[in-house]
Amino acid sequence: MALIILGHPNLETSLANKAILEVLQKSELELEVRNLQQLYPDYQIDPKAEQEALLRHQTIVFQYPVYWYNMPAILKHWFDVVFEYQFAYGSQGYKLRGKNFVPSFTVGGPESEYHTKGEHHFRVYEFWKNLEQTAYYAEMNYVEPMYFHGTSLNAGFTELQIKEKARHHAERLIDKLRELK
Ligand SMILES: Cc1cc2nc3c(=O)[nH]c(=O)nc-3n(C[C@H](O)[C@H](O)[C@H](O)COP(=O)(O)O)c2cc1C
């Protein structure tokens, strides 16, 4: 029913993304999860296998932790090799046209630091214009990103708080996926 592209480069050390995934996998939803780090530890992503997976689904969720105000390198690399000319766009392309593009990510810092005078200066949504335009370029149905703040232990959040927020996030995501069905 939905494809989850998991762009976490080190799930063993993850709290938030791992907890989200656990809730998703326990739900009754039919999900195909592609853990990029596990599939491609050497970053040699197979574009054909990934494109075939995309073609099997109407809804694609991009699940990742925010790294340097962006997606982790393995997921960026995935876009670079999978969203090819004559697949994602081009005269023979637009194979993803109309599919749901659902960003779902975790933000280490608190929302209070994502403003002009805060540590991160910009509102969090100002960092994802390129993601949104990527979806439009491929003529996909861009769905408003789902995310939550405060996932960094070193920003003072406890493991329990992070796991609780992750569970809540996963439940919201499940509701969204049911709605998109
Ligand atoms: C390389 C790296 C870069 C990061 N960059 C940011 C950032 O730009 N903004 C932010 O709020 N948090 C940042 N963080 C914190 C991550 O967003 C946070 O660790 C992640 O959401 C936690 O998810 P996880 O428990 O699944 O690993 C960064 C963390 C790492 C390791």
C-alpha cells in the first residue's frame, strides 16, 4: 500500500527513526520498507531495483533524520541515481506522475531555535523548498511534510521523550497513509 524509503545511515544508533519504523511495522498497513543503508552499505544504489519498487506503489514515504538542514547523503544519492531522465522526467519519463510524495523526518533541535534570532535562524520549512520542487518536477502529488522536533540527546531530550514523540509521529503518519489510500 505504501513504500517507505528509509534514509537513515545508521539505524543501529537511531532512537527516533527506529521507533517510528517499529510502530509502522506493527500496524496493519501493507508497507514495503527499503532500508537504504542495509540494502546498499557501499552506497552502490541499484536504480532499476529502486525504480521497480517505486512503480509498485501509489504512495512513497521518505523517512529520515535531518542532517545539516537536509536529508542524509545516502538519501540524496538515492534521488540522484533513481530520479533519472526518462524515468522521473523527460519525453519518455514522468513515470511517477500523480504518486503521493510524503516527506517524514525528525529534527534534532527544538522548534524554539528555528527562528531569526535562534540557533538555526530559519523557520524549519524554509529548508525543504528543494524537496518540494523535486516532487513538482516529477509531477508527483506533494504532501505537506510530517516531522517533529527535539530528537537529539545532546540537546537535552531524554530517550523516553524522544521515543514517545516518535510513536505519536508514527500514529499521525499511519492516519495520513490511510487517508491517501
Ligand atoms: C550529521 C548530523 C547532522 C545533523 N544536523 C542537524 C541539523 O541540521 N538540524 C537539527 O535540528 N538536527 C541535526 N542533527 C540531529 C538529528 O536530526 C537527530 O540526531 C535525528 O533526528 C535523530 O534521529 P535518530 O534517533 O533516528 O537518529 C544532526 C545529526 C547528525 C548526526
